[in-house]
Amino acid sequence: MPLPFPDLPFQWDANPDVLPGAAYGPGQQAVLNADGLALARRCIGAWPGYAPTPLVALPGLAAALGLGGILYKQEGDRFGLRSFKPLGGAYAVQRCLMRAVEAATGRPVDPDEILRGDHADIVAAVTVTAATDGNHGRSVAWGARMFGCRCVIFINEAVTEARETAIAAYGAQVRRHPGTFDDAVRAAFAAARREGWSVIPDTTDGQVVEAPRDVTQGYAVMGAEIIEQLAGGPAPSHLFLQAGVGGMAAATCAEFWRHYGADRPTTVLVEPEQCACWHASLTAGTPTAVTGDVDSFMSGLACGEPSALAWEILHPGAHAAMTLNDDAAPATMRLLAQGWDGDPPLVGGESGVAGLAGLITAARDAGARAALGLDETSRAVVIGSEGATDAALYEQVVGRPWQEVA
Ligand SMILES: Cc1ncc(COP(=O)(O)O)c(C=O)c1O
């Protein structure tokens, strides 16, 4: 039976500036190094409910695509928040609070002191803020509640009510701002300057880098888990990573680069065509914003401006960038829910499945397949970065509630 996947327009281009055989260098170390990863693993590993998320093999789908293997990292199970995002936003909140307590007490602070609530009075006086398309704000709000500080989250007009409610459920104040995600980012920074709040952005124009670096180091825990889960088996040949501002892709690319060095997997960025700022940036050789209506069904990827911190990793590190039509996401969600040819059924949200949608699209196109070196020996890793973060939308697309699929 042919794979139920539509032929849709897509584009892919090689990154002319990639350093394929290069070692992980000082520029990359400044974003993610062994100490940064170790601290993130120690902090996050101590949070209640921490467990590595599953890396699920999809041999049925791999065979249908003429590939050697597909491994899907199922982030829908992460801390009950249904996405990988708590690894970044909530971790950056903990680091922000550690710095606030260190400034107030004049001595180094152990992460467990923040987790235990040893400095509740200092922490309660801190307000953290962030802009979000849904998942990052939920993560920051969840972290703020876990550690006991105040939280104000900015969302733009396209964010669904379900996502707004999910953020407010963690006790955060939610402010809806007209315009795009990038406008909401600017609004969060302006409010923080006015009110003396701490911004926890997952993106940066290069000026504020501390919190985005914390976010990236927290995300890298996911890559470290995958590498441990792959231990003993053959090394992966390809990574297909969806990108919004690029933080998740940068963290994952960096961790694989740190571990595998010059033998790291071919890394392909995947974005919706109307907000493909990474495709635009890598083909131009310079960070490039895309404007106009950057909204996408893959709402977590609806970002028009790449993060300057992610650029340090992905400019030399990503081998190629591809753009997808929005319709690729629902087709992939349904395919995963069905479980192709004996594969386990999986719940993947609209942004969560984008990397896999990119892999499926590239593997079915003779030109992209050959150029990216995809064949029956390939072992591709994708990150299922969210489950049903919007349960009603999931049911509408897949035709069944996510609980039934899971
Ligand atoms: C589910 C999901 N996947 C991927 C991404 C992309 O992450 P980044 O913006 O760090 O590129 C996001 C961002 O919000 C997301 O929510």
C-alpha cells in the first residue's frame, strides 16, 4: 500500500557555509560546553517527575521510505507539559533565580536551594516574563510556579485560547498583544525594562544572551539523552530538526557535534515555507528576517527572525535547510497516529511532527534524497517536540482524542 502522504511543494538548499569536517570549536563551546550541559542535567534531573523521554524506532515507516531506520524522540511525555519546552524555559527560570539569590546573599547558590524553596522571600520578589507562541510561555510559567516567583507571559493574536488557558493554569498573568510572535517578544522586553522584571527569552538579537543560552543548554539535555539511548548501536546518519527561532535545533546540533565531532550526522533544518527565516538566513549567509504573514499551522515554528545565539551553531553546523507546506504537518500527525506497518501509534502535535514531515518529504524526492545522502543504510533521528499541546486541534486533525491514540 502506498504511504498516505500528499505530494506537496517544498524546497531545500544546501548551506554553502557549513563546516562538514570541522571539530566543535570555541565559537560553539561558548554556547554549549561540558560544564553548561552538566549543570543543566543536574538541575533538571532533580525536578520532580524527571525521566528521559522515549526514543521510539519506526521500522515500518523507514522501510516504506527506503531508509535503514527512523528514531523518533517522543517529547509529548515531558513533565506532563506535552512538549520539550520545560527543558529550556523552566531551566532558565531556575538559573535566573540562582543569580538573583547570589546577588542578594553575596555567595554562590546551589540549584537545590532554589528547588527546596530555601530563599522563598527573595524568589517571591522576582517577576519573570517571556513572549510565546504557546509552549515556551507554558514552560516559563510552569517553572515560575515550581520555584515560587511571579510570572507575566505575552502572547500574540494568533495563539489559540487553549494554549492561553494552559499557561494561565500555572498561575501566570497572560497578556495578549497585537501582531506577530516577534512583536510579542518586543512587548515583553519593553515591559521588563519598565517594571524591572527579568526576561526569559528563548531568542536573542545578540544583546541579551544569558537566558537564551540557559534555554539552549537546557534543550541540550534532550540531545544528551538521545546519544545515551543510541549507545551501543550504529551512529545516526541524519538529523531532521524543525526550527522556529532555532534554539531547539541549535542545542541538538551542538550536542551531536560535541559528541560525534567530524562524524556527526547530516543536519537538516525544517520550517514552514511562509516563515522560513533559517532557510533565508543560511542561503544568504547572514541572519535574515522574513516579514509579512508568518503565521503557520505549525504554530511553534511561526517565527520570522532567527536567534543570534542559534546562528553561532547552525551557520557552521546545519548542512541544509528545507521548507514545507503547512499541509505536510496534518498528514504526518495522522500517519504517526495510525502507526505505519506495525509501528507503534504516536501522538505528535503540529510543530512536533515537522522534522519527521521533512524527512518523509526529502526521502520521497529523488533529487533531495540523493543530495542529502538518504538511502537504505541511513539511520535518521527526528525530534517529536510536542504531543497534543492543543487537544481540541489534535482531535480535529486526527479524528480521535489523543488519549485514544496514546
Ligand atoms: C513544539 C515545538 N517544536 C519546535 C519548536 C521550535 O523551537 P525553536 O523556536 O527553539 O526553534 C517550538 C517552538 O516554540 C515548539 O513549540
